Amino acid sequence: MRHSRAHRKATSLRSGPGGSIWWAPRHVSWWIGVLFAIGSACFLVGPFPGFVHLVGAEADAAVFFAGSLFFTTAAALQYLESVNVDRRRLRVLAFEPRRIDWWATVIQLAGTLFFNLSTFHALQTSLSTGQEDRLIWRPDAFGSICFLVASTLAWVEVCGVAIRGPRRQLEWWIVAVNLAGSVAFGISAVAGYVVPATGSDLDLAAANVTTSVGALFFLAGAVLLLIEGARARVPVEAT
């Protein structure tokens, strides 16, 4: 189990030697890192009050929606990377419930779709409190739960059930920072609950801060993904 991630990164259909850390557009692993980085950057700057005042509430909501689309595209590629290990022909759909990475990528993809719904409905400015709860907060909460479950599965894939893992290994840092980001997003979802009696968030400041913190962790994980992908593309005879 602990070596399945490294095997997947090195043997997926679109993997192979060549390319640098910062420029390898022929490789799926590179696109996964880049797209997650862009999406994370959107969620990082979106909650800042100064950014909202600069661009306006509607443009700020559009930044969140765009970020969610980058997340979804990256997650879809990560799913395709998972289901095309040791294969010569591309497949799009696969049911492999005995593989922990399959569960992790499927659940993560579902989480990004929930974020798509949440951020899309947040573009609307005339929603009632009940509609905000149903159309924005609930999908956001479900997406955060999916991210937390997927990140936990990714952790178990690398470290087993141990709380502490092989800290000198790059894959440990990747799953650790992504798990931390998912925890922060989960806290943000709780703090962003719209209280029916007041029509305002439970703790808007906490929601904004933890969203940015979570996005910062995800951004760090995306950069580490680029490094991991470059290492996986090194030919075996050169290692």
C-alpha cells in the first residue's frame, strides 16, 4: 500500500521520462500540479477584504468559481492518472473499489463538483437566507467533507494508519499539507454557516482566514506535486 502512490506516478499512461519541474506540458502530473496551484491561488486571494474591495463582490465570487473549475479539472486528471496505471490504452471510467487511490480520487473529484455548485450559486446576489443555506453552504460543507475524506485516504495510502510518517519523503509532505488544507476548509465551512435568525455567517472572519490558510496549504501541496512528478519522470536507469 505504501508504495502504490510512487508506482502510480511513475507508470500511469501519460507518464514517462523528460520535462522539468516547471515546464512539462506533455505530462498529466505536471498539469495536475499547475491546475491545483491556480485553483489554490484563487481561493487564497478571494477571501482577503482588500481584494474584495478592489475588484468588487461579483468579480470576487467569479474568482472563487474559476478556482473551483481549476480544482475540478485537476481532480479529473488525477482520477485519470489513477485508473490508467500500467495501461497502454486510455480509459475514462473504471470501478476499482479495492484500490484506496481510486476511492481517494473519486471522492476528491466529487468534492470539487460540490464546490462548483457552491461557488456558482454564490454568483447570484439575490438569494434569501434559506437559499444561501441550501444552494451555497450545503454544497460547500459536502465538498469540504469530501476533501477531508479523500485527504485522509491519501494519507493512509502513504503512511498507513500511523499518525506520524516518513517525514523525509516527499510524498509524506504532499499528503500532510493537503490533509491540513482539508481540515482548514472544513473549519471554514462550519464558520461560514448562515445563521437563519440573523442571515449572517456564524463567523465570517474565521471562515475567510481558514479558507485562505487551507488554500495556502493546497498551493504548497501543488508545488510539491510538480516536484514529485518531475522525479517520477526520471528514467529508471538514471536513478
